[in-house]
Amino acid sequence: MKYSVDVVRIRENAIQLNGWAIGKTPESKITYEVEDGDHRPLDFKYVSTRRDDVSQIYFKKTVDQDLGFDIQFPYERGRDYYLVISGDGRKVRVRYNEELIAKRSSVAHKRRQKILDLMNMETVHVAWDFFKENGLKALIVKSKHKLQGIDSDYDYSEWQELTKPSAEELEAQRKAVFPYMPKFSIVIPVYKTPEKYLKEMLDSILSQTYGNWELCIADGSPAGESVERILKAYARKDSRIRYKILGENLGISGNTNAALEMAEGDYIVLADHDDIVTENALYECAKAVNENPGADVLYSDEDKLDMDGGALFDPHFKPDFNPDLLTSVNYICHLFLAKRELVEKTGGFCQEFDGAQDYDFIFRCTEQAERIVHIPMVLYHWRCHQDSTASNPESKLYAFEAGARAIMAHYERMGIKAEKVEKGVDYGIYHTTFQLDGEPLVSVIIPNKDHRADLDACIRPMLQKGTYKNLEFIVVENNSTEPETFQYYEEIQKEFSNVHVVRWEREFNYSAINNFGVAFAKGEYLLFMNNDIGMIAENFVEEMLGFCQRDDVGIVGARLLYEDDTIQHAGVVIGFGGIAGHTFIGLHKAENSYFHRAMCAQDYSAVTAACMMSKKSVFEAVGGFTEELAVAFNDIDYCMKVREQGKLVVYAPYAVLHHYESKSRGLEDTPEKVARFNREVAVFARRWPEILKNGDPYYNPNLTLRKSDFSLRDLKKEKIGEPYKLELPESAE
């Protein structure tokens, strides 16, 4: 039996434990008990959870069994408690008390634990199996990533202390006067709210540094259980607080609509009855409204607050408005504001979506908004508790199903044809399958110089196993020297009538070669592929085409994995490493990425042309690839040109393939190649200075540009929002 308790949190008068345990097989029975300090049994709540990452590591496959646990039990500070895990004839007791919990939650302990995890026999067995399957080189790379991760912990509470506004700044905000002083109507539905949490929420409103607000509360608690006594006391204290006692529960939507009816402000601000807004929240909203005339929807970043209010964790630093990410997950969530006129136009909250009523409401607001503004600051602390969709997988099912219906309703209003919306990598994460409009011809453009075996391994599976059949292949022959390559060209064209080889007889120029290949393409859609791509998802063309057929989409990219099933490409962020870089490089496909972003369909500024689909009409409208960029950044530049035309660039995570990267072209390993690379860096920087200076809108300025894993910025090395310092040799300028 193996086990791990990954998360331990003290919540009010309870402890919450999240982790996993397995036996020799996925079917092994694991049981859990909780004991007090004298080993007497205690009652506890238990919810099983999926842990696909664990099953992939230990059983090398995804299993149907839930291997994880979410356990909560009553806790009295100063006493000892034990979690008892039994399986495979073995029983272990894990002791918990306040001192041990504090020790185990420290950054130093986490680092030590990572080292210990690398120094056990299971690691040896896993490494040996990995070596046998993938070879020494892959094992070295994987081990390097593991070791590099030991120092990757950045304590958020420390980071937050360094970045929150000072007392002097807060005082200055209280005195500030904007040209436009919008009135904010904070709308809160209340239902049997614990007195402590309601007071903390109300106090956080009262402490706002911006004063032009009103608080509109509708209490839908059952008769005799209302919180009127508290509300009355606060309303006496401040006339800006108004409330309504409904006398019955109208449901979350009905209660919220009752609060909305009271609102008289310019903007509606949504908040939950047991959460907290930061002192500067409304000030930053007023500032953003003044800096962005016409803004009718705004949202901020957020984090989570533990139940006793003693710790902040799990910050969510979001991108600017990202419509495709919103159909994958309600990433906007809190803090959310909309103009009152817009809210009245959308019709408020719909009871049929209770459980995901805010998701549906956000869709309807953003669909009709003219300007959507993201404030890249944590302005909201979301209290996380056992019944919250933030922590308990079992409680997510109700909200998940309502969310899927909200997404389908959004597609119907937008005229987007979707077949189904299913559970993605976790509850609350969605995967949409779109209806294809016919079966249009897709022209696959593949440059090739020798490497016939790689080329065959790219083409043949698509022809024989791929589920999309209306394809033509344009192989652009690029100065091959091996006679066997030309023999292969003859054979493959005889075997498959939809494979065509055309000859490029000039020097290597990736942009020019692909532009040349497109001239022979008859398809309405172009699929650019490297010759070192291997199909994994047999329906990857449909996954990409479902997005690409939309009028608002110009380009679609795929999820690409190295041979060892770690990520090679999951979207591109402009600014990584100075110019641009792939996200989540080296993360195993079974590992969780930042808020599951690697497994969410979403819009990015760019994707790689190693596997990229684009409308031929869009390609021709922007003049194809820029031939001045012969080797580097030509695909990123193409994406930027398409975005300049108002089209979206979408990352499709379920279009998954292997990429054996750069076999054909080789590395920049000569002075001439290095000089050419530096010249092209300078060309790109000259063509797109604004995004390099101001930051990628699909990436958050609080996150680092030095790594691809969406880590917090190391404030000793890079300031928030500061561009990566790009130093070019003088000859490249």
C-alpha cells in the first residue's frame, strides 16, 4: 500500500485532508478511519476523488476507481488526531496536531518532502520502468525537471504581503477623486449565513477605500432563521446598507434577483454572502472604469480564504477576456461587475441554471458587452469550505450539470453548433464537441527534406486510422539528397491519390516553403504540419476544424507531446524568454497544470505551426507567412497578423499529437545560424513592439516570463508587469 496526504487545512473547528492511497492493484480495497489521541474512533465526512495523475504514475493507465480522498473531521486545537489508512493487509496511522500541521505546511518542509520522495524505492522502480520504455536520454530530462521543481515553491502568503497596498497607499485611495465617480451596487443573496462569515463580509465592504457604493442584500433564509438582527445593526451603522427579508428561499437566482431589484447604482457588483473583498477592491474598479471609457463588464483576479480566515491560498491570476476559455471553465468568477443597464437588458439570473447561475449570467453579460476589462489584481477572497464547489468534488456534480447547460445555451444564442458538452479533466472543466458544417477539403502542407520514415509515420496514420477523410497532402520537397527519398515520393503518390509532392528548389526558408505549398492547395482549410508529427488522437482534425469553421476564428493549434508524453506545446505566450515561448513545457500529460489550463480549450496570442490549422481565405488575406522570418518566429508572426484582423487563435487540447521536434532543421549551432536567429528576433521585436512592451493579453502580468509553468513572479528578479529584458547583439539590431 502507498499513500500521500497532499493538503491539510484547519477549517474553523475541523480539519480537511486531501490525498490518495492505493494498493497493489487499482481494485485493492482501501479504507479510512479517524481516531482521537486515545485511538477512539471519531465520525468523519469522506468523499472519494479521482486521481488520474496517481493512476498514470503507478498503474500506467487511467483507471475507473477513485484513488483519492477528501476527508473532514471535527478538530479541537491542542489535541492529537490520527488518520488511519488500511489496505493490502497493512494499517498506517498519520498523526495530526497544530504543531505538526504548521510544520508540514512550511515551504522548507515541502522542499524536504520533495527530496525524500525522490529517495525511495518506488522512485527507483518508476525510473527503471520509465528508462525501459523511453531510454536514458528521456529519463535524464525527466529527472532534471523533477530536481528543478524542488525549489519552485513560492509561498503565496509571503508574496501577497509584498504586493498588497500599504497603509499609506490605502489612505491616499480614500482621498482620491476620479473624473467619474461611479456608484457601485454590491448585490448579495443571503441564506442561513453563519454570523461570523456574514459580519466579515459586511466589514470588508465597510472598510472600502472608495466610498460611492450601496449594499443590497436579500435574505432568503427560512422564517425564524433569518439574519435580520445583524443586517439591521449594520444598516443602522451605515445608511448605504439596505436589505430585504424575503421570508422564504426563492433559490439562489430568485434571491439574487430580489437583491438586484434594490440596486440603483451605475454598476452591479456580485459577491457571495460568506466571502471577503479586499479594501482596495472598489477603488481599483473605479480606477479601471475611468481608464477604460465604455467598459460595461469588469472582472478581477481572486484567491481562496480558509474557513477561519487565517490563510490565503490558491491565487487565480487570469487572462484578459478569453471567450473560449470561458466555455471550458468559469474562469471569470469573482470579482464580477456589469453596468446596470446591461444587467437589466440581460434579464438577471435564471433559475433553470441554479448551481451555475453566475456562469450563465456571465455568458449573457459578456455576449452583449461592448468592452470587457480585466483588472489583473486579487480583489476577492473566496472562502473555501466542504460544501463549496471550490473543494468538494461530490458537491460539484449539481453545479457541473447546470454549467454544461449554460454553455450549450450560450452556443445557441451565438449561433455556434455544438453536439455536446462533456466533463473535461475535472468537474467544472468542460470539453465541447462541435458539429461540423459538411466535410470540407483540408489541405495538409508538410515540408520535407529526406526523413522519409518520419514523413511516412506522419502521413500514413492520418490516411489509414484518422477519422477525417477529406484530406489532401501537399509535401513540399526541400532539397533532399537521398535517392531513397525520391523513390518513397513515387511510391506514396501511387499508393494514395490524395498525396502530392511539389519541389522547392531554393534555399531553406520555412515561410517561403509553406507559402509555396499553399499555392498548390485546393482545400478551404490549411493544416500546416512538420514532418516529425505523429498522430495520437485519431479525430484531431475534427477537433481543430470544429473551432476553425467559426467565423470569429482564424487559427487553431494542437496539444503536442514529446516522446515521453511530456508537453512540447500547449499554446504560446508572447514575452516568454524575451520574444515568445510554449506553455507548460516538460509537464507530463497526466500532471495538473495551472488551473488545468493545458487541458482547457482557450484563446492564445499564438500557437505553433508544427501543427496549425487556418482558413485559406484568412491566410491569403494577411499575405501568408512573412518571408523575412526564414526560420524563427514566422508562425508567431503569422498568428499576430491574423489577430490584427480581429480573428481568434484557439488552442484545442483534445487535438493531441506527438512532436519529435527539429529533427529536420537541426539546431542553431553555428555562428551563421546564431546570427540569423538574432536577426529574426530583432525583426519580430520591430514588427510587434506593443505586445512585448505591454504584455500578452492572454497571460497575467503577475506571472513569470522566465518559466513556462505560470509560476508567480520572483519579485527579486522581475517586477509585476515588467517586460522580459531582451538583450540583442548590436549586429542584430
